[in-house]
Amino acid sequence: MSATEKLAVGALFSALLLIAPGFVLHQAPRFPGSLPGSLLGIAAALLFVLLLAYTLVKRIPWLRRRVGPGAVLSFHVYAGVVGALLGILHSGHAYRSPLGVALVVAMLAVVGSGFVGRYYLLHVGAELKDQRAALEAMQARYAAFATVPSAAVVPADEGSARRLAAAIADLEWAIARRDALKRALSRWTVMHVAAALAMYALLALHAWSGFYYGLRWLAP
């Protein structure tokens, strides 16, 4: 996972979070059924279908040997975020249909849980590693105070030891909280898969309803 990928996906994800609640400022109820709106929706649906390529590569051994899993995973990440952005633009922020609202929620849950698993948890893990290394160094320094004979201890050393003990306690508390957060988010895969199953079911129903009730831009 390169720094460029982190920056690009982070920017796309931030844009998605900013655009999704745009219905507060703007709504275009007729846009989803227009030609540009339909093309955006079709592009989003195709990208979401292509996301399944990662599942196939991951589950089928001969595909995994022929296709680099890393490249497919990167495509999976980019396609998911871009597909969600196109889906939000397709909606025209006209969140009036229960089916459409449910699809948007499922789509955001898929992208959000994927972002947590792919990036945020790794960031939390790296911070935990750094904090534990700092804690070990501080504990070693505190242990060194304990080896000093009491007769040789001066007031300045006592103050330093007390401040160090307080810093160790604060760092231990921070590590415990961050570790609890990591454990709570470690089930992101379950949410990701469940949200994806719901999204594909809703997406199929949404596409069927669009064709069933007719595409306005195809009307004579």
C-alpha cells in the first residue's frame, strides 16, 4: 500500500463523505432518470459488478496464480470508491424512494467498512506499535531510577521519576483505549460482506425497477 494510494483513496473517500449529504443544499428529482443520470448509474453499477473480480481472484487458485492479487485489490478499492461517487451523483440527491435510500446506505456501508479495514485499522496498528515501543523505553528509564540507592536520590530525581510514572500511566491508558478500538473494528470484514450482499440485492432490484417502469430518456 503506497503513500500515493493512501492519498488518492483518502481524497476520494473524503469527497464521497462531503457529497453524500448534499441533499441539504441541492436536489434534482428528475436527474436520475435523464440520459446523463442514467449513464452515471450504469457506470456505477458496472464498477460494482467488477468489484467481484477481487472475490474471484481471492477464491479461485488458478486465477490467483495468474493475476496479481495486489493489483486486483487496488482496483477493488478504487472501483468501490469511484462507483459510490458515481452512484451518489446519479441519485441527484433525490433521496425519496425507500429502495434508493436503502441502496445508498448499503453502498456507503460497503465503502466505509472497506476503508476501515484497508486503511484505518492499519493506521491504528502502526500507532499502537509506536506507542508500545515508547512505553517500553519509558519503563526502562523508570526501572533505572529504581536501581539508584535511596541515599543517592536527590529531589530532582524524585520529581523526574514522578513525572515519568505519570507519563507511563497516561500512555498505558491511551494504548488500552486504542487497543479496544482496534478490537471493536476488527470485525469489519463481517460488516463489509453483509453490506455488500445487501447492496447487490438492492442494486439488482433497483436496475429491474428502472427497466420495468421504463427509462424516461428512451421514451419517444
